[in-house]
Amino acid sequence: MLQPLLRFLADLAMDKKDRDRFEADDYRVAAAALMVHAALIDGAMSDGERNRIVGAIMLRFDFDEAQAKDLIAAATEAEHQAVDLYRFTSLLNRKLDEAERQQIIEMMWQVAHADGRVTEFEDNLLWRAADLLHISGQTRIELRRRVAERGTLGSRDD
């Protein structure tokens, strides 16, 4: 319980230069890579999906737009090099508690819903990512419902 607070305080204490440098074992890259994967899984990243990723990163990591775009660039590179989701989910399992891992799934749902519909590919990806992050099916479905109810959808397709 204390670990997330300590990590948050450490993130705040980093100077801008350190915050903009993303190492291979940076949980922020792993989280962003999963969002990028969700955006790309149906063939192409829409403007809505890209904007949703930028917004989620800015909110979650207290980044400005330039920092968010730098993280997305690092995450996109990592996502292209990855052979599976395990590279990202295993890192997130080590670095984040359950509530924080649920936030990652929620952000992925926001990305999946950003273009107004969730494809079967996106739905399957979220199922697999949630399973690898040890998030129950019930919680995964509740997170999807919560995203839809908050109006992050262009239309309700849940």
C-alpha cells in the first residue's frame, strides 16, 4: 500500500530530464505500449485513439503533451519489438499493485472505445491483457462498463 505512494513521490521528485528518459524497464513504457497495441490491433491508430492515449498519459503520469508524445514514441518502438504481451505485463505485475494494474486496463478500454466501437480484436486483447495482469474477468467487464458510462464512447456499443 505504501509502495505506490513512494513511487508516485519519486516520480514527482525526478527532474524533467529524468522524466523524459525512458528505460527498457520503465513501467510507464510498458503501460503506454499496451495502449498503443490496443490502438493498433485493428489495423491503424485513429486520431481519436491517439488523442485518448496522449490524454491518458498526461493525466496518469502528470506529463505535458510533449512528454506524453515522447513516451508514446518509446512505447511504439517497444511495442514493435515485442513478440507478445508478457514483456509488458510481467513488468507491470512486478512494479504495480492491483489497483494500478486495473488503471492500466481501464486506460486500454478508453483507447479501445475512442473510435466509437470495440472490435473483436480489441476485446480479445483486453481479455488477454487483464488475464496476464491478474485482473478478474468480472473486474475487466466492470472497467469496460465504467468507461462506457463515463461517456468516453462516441456511442454505446456495450
